Amino acid sequence: MKWPRLLRILESNPLNYRTVRRAGSHRTMQAVGRPTIRVAFHDGGEVSGNMVRKILVTDVGLSDEEARGLI
């Protein structure tokens, strides 16, 4: 998966994350009722499956099934 696709997943329903701060490639993102996350986005690069899982399951707090449903 490319970084722009992961960004679209984070910004779309049901997550609704929005970028509130940007410093270089790092984005701080917030959503109502969800934890604030900080991710280093590299627009042209690939995101490993382990990183996608870490962001969606560990950082955002989704279950494995919910994360798979978004992808």
C-alpha cells in the first residue's frame, strides 16, 4: 500500500482523522473520540503490512477485523 492510500483511509469514515500539524514528513492527526497519532508520511513510498497494522490497530485502536474491513 502507498502512503497516500493510507492517508485516505485515515481521513475517511469511520475514522475521520484530520491533519492538525505538519513538520516535514511528520503529520499529527486527530479525530473526535480517537487518540492523537503522529505518522511520518513518505508520499512515494510503500507502507509495509506490519506498519499499516501498527497504525490502525495499535495507534488508532481498531480490532484486526475492523482494520481489515477498511483496507
